[in-house]
Amino acid sequence: MASVHNIPAPDAVARLFNDLLGRRVVAKKSAVKQAVTPRSPGAFGLYGPGDDQIDGIVFCDVALACYSGAALSLIPAATVQQSVRAGKMADGTFENFSEVLNIARGWFDTPGQPPVKLRRCVPAPCDLPKELIALLLKPAERLDLDIEIDGYGAGKMLLVVK
Amino acid sequence: MKILVVDDSKAMRMIVMRTLRQAGFGEHTIEEAGNGIEALKNIEQKPADLILCDWNMPEMNGIDLLKKLRETGNGVKFGFVTSEGNPEMRQIAMDAGAAFLITKPFTVDAFQGALQPVLTS
């Protein structure tokens, strides 16, 4: 069954990062689908029209979450590389990254459907309810992206919608 | 002229202030607040000429701040800078007395286009 929510084109994802971070960002469809689980290091953004209705998920690996969070507030790339190597985001970087995901809510907007909002941003590994794990495993649509942020580095993103 | 930037995200306040400077409004005094309550306290000390405000914030959100200002007779120029800008929200904002609504992510051009007419009127 087709999803009631939009899933963005890679160019739209790149444009949002570009406008927000003020630097060149390239987003390309990944050659290989990512096997994302709640135990995957990174962060999840959970989107829906209500707190109790999550219709879309964005997962970013640690590298992309760190680089985008750092670039948002001009934290030097060298500073954030340590977090990428350690596989864990600093609190300030995570807060910034949450703002990136908050603004990304527009990716899911679909004419005729109620607007979705970022309901939660969760650092991972984490626990997710079984219905969200099911959404990760069997979405109506998915988009796997390789994203490179100029001056910082590359990471991976997965978007899924119900 | 004083511009007050209200957003619960410190990073976003920084980006808004940077964009203000890039858009040519850097000669104005730019101050910041983390929510509506902080904004009210700030302008109690010294009135603002323009408030740029996020919509969703803890403590007091943007639309409640705008309504509070208008209820108390404060006609400060007010614009929203927010991640959501559907037609319904725009109508609510304009009905409450906002001059414009800019959606995130924004560009320098968007700031110039929205702020220039307001600041020169």
C-alpha cells in the first residue's frame, strides 16, 4: 500500500542541509540498503501528526549526526572527529542535531494530510517500541542516502514512512 | 534599533543572528531570549523594535507571546521564524498581529525580503 506521507527526493534532503548549514552538501542514493536497528549507533528522529502516532522515522549514523550538529553551530570538524571515532555524540552536538531533524519535518509534508512534527529525537543505541521496529523493517517507502557535508565528512541516513 | 531573537535552540538563535548580519541588519542591536517568558523580561528592561520568534518553545510559545504583547497594548513589530508554516498557521499568525512568517531553513534573501519592508515602514 502506498504511504500517505511524502518521502523526499535526495536533492530536497541536500538542499535543506545546504540552506541550514550554509555549506555545500551532496546527497546520493546509497548503493546498498542499510540494516538499521535500534542498536545501530547514531540517532533516530520520530515524526508523526501526534505524539502517539509515528508515521515516519529518520535515522542518521553517528558520523552524519555529529557532522551536521557540529556544522550547524560551526564547531570545528577536528573537534567532532573524536566523537565520530568514539561512536558517541557530545550533548551539545546532539542538541544541535535535534534542531536539524526538527526543521526536517517538512520532508514528510503531503498535500491533504495533517502536518507532521518531530515528536522525539533519540540517541542510539536505544530501545524502540515494537511498532517502530516493524516500521524500520517493513516501511511503505524507504530512502537510503549517503550524505557528504563539505568541510566535515560523510555519513549515512535512512528515511522510512508508513 | 533593537532586534530580539527568541528561540529555545541556542544554535538556531546563533544562526538567526548570523543571518541578520549577512542580510545587512548587523548595525542594529541584536539580543536573544530562550522563550516567551524570557522575551517579556528582556523587553521590560528595554523595548524592542522587532521581535523574531520561533513558534514552538517551552514555558511560553511564540503565538502566546505575541497575543500577550498585543493584549497589553504592545504593538512591537513581530515576525515568526519557524520550522512549520502551513496556511493555517500563517493565518493565525497574521490574525494575531504578526508581520511575516519565515520558515526554516531560511536564506539571507528571505530575511531581506521579509524584514526590509517592516523595518523601513
